[in-house]
Amino acid sequence: MSKKVTLHEALNILKNAKNVILVSHVSPDGDTLGSTLALAEGLKQTGKKVTIMVDDVISSTYSFMPGIGEYIHPQKGQHYDTDLLVVVDSSSLDRIGIVEECVKAPILNIDHHVSNTGFADYLWLDDTATATGQMMFTLLKEMQVDITLAMAICLYVAIITDCGNFKYSNTTAASMRAAAELLELGVEPNLVSDFIEMKPRKNIELLCKVLNTLTFFDDGRIGIIEINQEDYNKDIDTDSFISYPRYVEGVEVAVMFKAVEPEKTRVSMRTRWIDVSKIALSFNGGGHIKAAGCTIEANLTEAKKQLVTKIIEEMRANK
Ligand code: 5GP
Ligand code: MN
């Protein structure tokens, strides 16, 4: 189990390292990327050697984020020396992919997931934070570094990603205040939103196909969409697709299935009331109470059967 640390203890751990590697999670989203990029900039200002890594493709949606070109993709069999590995916005070790094998160093995990497995040596966890980006903003202010516009944009992207532009239940006065401060530092929300919401045509063409798969179970309480293996393309950002089943009247749990390999199905869940982080954990995944994900080692049909059965069970048990 991790040693739980406070913000100030996390700061001290960072202070004592000269050479730091920061890692974002696989299937990188705006929170893990924005939090990592902002911390990297802050640590560089204090004179540290900083490397940022991710063991996955970064969606072109995030190409506009300052510093995004600095990510390195670790190579199998390579070793990267460092004093400290900072794992950002990940609740379990498998979320960092092969970085686990490539970097052997003490781990500081900065995270906000209720499902955190306590895998790191040191864990600064705040499961009341809307996003890891909100925690990072607090940390950077405590570090007394200059929060540049580039860092502010990254932190803003992190926060809005995880609360759906302040519309999910994890939106708090604190995250809105953080966003307000970021606007005072020069962030223009309309420009950020244009970058994030503007999609290549192929995204919308895929969305058209995916909407045709919309299916309901349990009298319309579960709404699902799916991407079969033929249509699955790692380069197409599908993160926003789940909002379609999610906002159908009567749907209490929305699920998106992606057939990433013949016997491997990625799952995203969103819920109004049952705890989907628990369901995700039972399939070795994780997340938040109302937004979680996992990978099921089965084909799409089988994964669907297993997951829908589990959701119905949970709904019955918690009625
Ligand atoms: P999404 O459905 O957008 O991929 O993920 C929703 C939330 O669950 C995010 O906070 C994400 O980090 C977390 N999550 C998604 N998939 C996994 C997984 O396979 N393992 C773990 N530990 N967390 C996940
Ligand atoms: Mn997050």
C-alpha cells in the first residue's frame, strides 16, 4: 500500500529530486495531459531535468496544447534513469503501460480517483478534486513558480475535460474558482473549446455509424453504443460519443464498447446513480463513481453480455 502524503509532503518529494520523469495514463485525456504538461513546466522553472512520457497515441484533439510535442513514447527494452517517477491522474499501475518496466524509481502518484489501488510509494490523493489539474494548480501555486499562459491553458483543459465544461456532478465551487483564476491568467475559453470540439470529418462519419448501434436494455435504463473492430481506429477521438446514450431520457447507465482487438474490448461507463467505479474495478479497471472504464479480455458480444449482466445485478442490489 502507498504512504499517503499531503500536498506539502508531495512538494518536498518533488523538491528532493533533480531528475524527474512524469507519466500520463494510456488513452490519454485532457486531464492527464494538461496536469502533466503544467507540472513539467513548473518543475523546469525550478531547475529540474524533466521528461514527460506516455505509452500511447495522443489524440490530435490535444495537438494545440503547449508542450505536447515534448512527450516521448517509451520503447520496450529501454531503461530511463531518474530520481523520481511521477504518475499523474492514474489510479492503477497498468494505466502507465510499459513505463512500469522502463523506469525503476520511487513513485509519487498524484491522483483524484476514488478507485486508487495504492500502487505507488507515495500517494497524494484528493478524491474530492474535480480533476487532477485542479490539484496541480494548487501545487504549482504552493511551489511559487510563475504560472505562464501556456501552463494556465493546460490546467484549464485538464479541469474542463473532467467536469464536461462544468456540467457534471463533480463540478464544485473550488473548480470554478480555479477556472476563474486561469481566465485571469489569460485563458480564452472559446478558443480552447474550439480546439477541443472541432473534429476532423472522419470523427463525425464514425459517429454516424456508431449512433446506429444505439441499443437499450432493462426497459431503457441501460443505453449502449459500440464500435466494432472493423470501424475501430485508434486515431479517431471517440471520447465524446458516450454523451449520446447518456442523454437519452430514461437512461441511468450509458456504456460505450470498443472492439480494440478480437478478444479485447474497451469499456466506458457513465451513470446517474450506481457506482460504476466498483463495476469497473471488478473487471480490473477503475475510475470515479459516475464515470469509469475497464478493458475486458473478450470479444465485443461476450464483453457486452458480461457487463450488462453485472450492471443489472448492481442496479437490483442497490435499488
Ligand atoms: P473514460 O471512460 O473516459 O475512458 O474514463 C472514465 C474515467 O475512468 C477516467 O477517470 C479514467 O481515467 C478512468 N478509467 C477508464 N478506464 C480505466 C481503466 O481501464 N483502468 C482504470 N484504473 N481507470 C480507468
Ligand atoms: Mn482525471
